Amino acid sequence: MVTNKQRNLPPWQVRNNHFGIYVHYPYCFQKCDYCDFYSEGIGKDPAKNEHDLFDAFIKEILDKKQLFTDLKHKTCDTIFFGGGTPSKASVQSIERILGTIRKEFQLESEIEISIEVNPEDLDRNLLLDYASIGINRVNIGVQTTKENGLNFLGRHYDKEKYKSLPEVLSNSPIPRVGIDLMYGIPGVSLEDFYLDLNTFLSINLPHLSLYSLTLEKGTQYSRNVKDSKKAPPKEEEQIKILSELPSFLASYGYEWYEVSNYSKPGLESQHNLKYWTYEPYLGVGPGAHGFLDGKRYGNPRNTNLYLREPTKVKWENADPNSELALTLFRLFSPFLYKEFIETYLSPKYQAEYLKRIKEWEKRGLCTIQNSVFQWKKEALLSLDDLILELISEA
């Protein structure tokens, strides 16, 4: 497996002088049955309230800037448009909010600007438009190319768009392209998953997010499984694939840097790394979450309510003593564990974390060298239980 040390890049470390911005666009073609993110299916037409929604985004950004005055001393180095399906929004609306962000904040010269795109929206002209307004990273929510699998998930299927994906992505004017694939979908075989994966490996994409289908509380899929209307995820197959992927993808030059994420060296999602390395980020839009000045907030999961009061949020103090376990320790690439622990945890919990980590090393689950922590592959299948060991200390 390729690691940060083998490719001569430093391990992840504490960075408090930067922040990211996440913009949540709530609309999509149709709400997927398994999705627990806040979203609303509105069909193929553009949202009628798109202009009002982006006005609210801008109002919220300006409000948060006034509320968190420390942001003027930090540099924004990532912007991420997620959803929902932000590729349903017009390029002009996205350009407008990028203009506000560029005007109001200090930006890193090599800022990462990402957007999620669904296959039904994707073509070369859209990518050219995105490149022209400064977007330099796109992630395509493929999930599977099999029609029966997409129908099972409640996703829209456009045969020609899915068929054209490899050609469009291999000729993308934006070099940093990633995809999401899902495994363990009933009706989609292990062989089908690897056929999809090999198709995208053949075009040498920089980033792969490979997720197992899960039952999320409150989703249509979880209700259907409970009512025996649909089969649950194929767990045995998921365990097999999860265990195989690190070695399989290493042979193609991919680094395994988080449980479900792989990239070519140096091409990780810098924005998503903020969530795992406890960096601050400004969340904008209905259903968005933010983490600023040691506080977490969540916006209402209702677009109409958000439009009426885009600056109304619920705040709570962050709890790093437990949160650090749930975020940082999902990384499979190396990080300066003592630096994180000493920066964020109280003395009592510093001692508890260090004691537990030493036990993991003795059990052969991780390596520790020069204050750098890295999980071994042996920890993968028990990772949730290991993380709970830290949380129980907190």
C-alpha cells in the first residue's frame, strides 16, 4: 500500500489557520431511497426559486462573516458544492456565489473548488462551463451503471448518459475527477461491481469513493426493508469487497487515505479531509452543518423555512474528547496523533487516548513512529469497535 511516507508527503497535521466552505443545494431530479442527506426531488426542470435560494446563501455567508470575526484572519482553501444535486443549479448562480466568496474572504491561491454532479447532468459543455468559473474538481455520483441497481436505489437512470460516462470523464477539461461507486446492492453482483470499477480504472481517474450500501434511519429504503418490501444490503459481500479493495487499488497506484476513499498520490479531497482532521468549515444552505470557533451548528432541513430565515441556526459546543475519535481515526493515511490530541483534548482525555493507542500498537492494529500514527489493514473490519473504545474513554 502506498503511504504518505512512501510518497514523501508529510503526515496530516493540525491546521487552524485555514477553513473550508460547504454549500448545500437541496434539489435533485428525484430523492434516492437510501439517501439521508436533506434533499427534495423536483424532476428535470430547474428550481423555480433558484435565484431566491442563492440570495439566501449569500445572506447567510455575510451573516456568518459578521458573527465569526476570526474568519477574516483565516484563509479559505476549499469550497464544496454538495447536495442534493448542485449540478441542477445554473452555472450563473454558482458563479454568483463564488464571486461573493472571493470578495468577502481571503482565498488560497491554489484553492480547491469542488462540485458534485449526477450523470444525467454531465456533458463536456457543463465541464467547460465549470472550468471557466474556477471549479477545478468534480465528483460524479455514479453508484452503479446497472439499471436494475439504480432502480433498486430509487435513482434516475438515463441510459445514454451512463453509457457516455467513461468518454466524457476521460476527456474532461477539469483533470481532478472522482466518482462514487456503491457495493452490496441487492441484484447487483460482486462481478458487476468490479466491472464498473475496472471501467473507471481504465481511464485512470484521480479519485475513487467506494461505499457500501447502508440502512440509514428515516430513509425510504430503511422503511422498505423493515416492511420486507426490499432486501437488506448484502453484508457478506460488502465485507469481502471492503477487505479486497486496499490491496487491489494499490496495484493501480491509489492511496487508501480514508475508510471509503482512495486517490492518486496528492489528489485527496482536501475539503473532505477537513471533516476528518477537525478543521473549521462554514456550512451554507438548508440542512448544512458547520464547525466554527469550537461550535457546531445545523441549518433547518426545510428549504422554505431556510428561505424565510437563512441566518437562524441551532448552536452547540463541540466535544473534541469524543468527536476526534469519530473523525480523525477514520483516516488510514498517517497523521501526527500527539499533535491532534494535545491540541484538542483535555489533559484527562489525552492520557486515556494515548493509553488506548499504545494498546492498539501492542495488538498489531497500528504503527507508531516519530509521533506518527497509522492504522494497519488488520484494523479495518473492527474499526467501528475500536473507535468506540476511544469514545467510551470520553
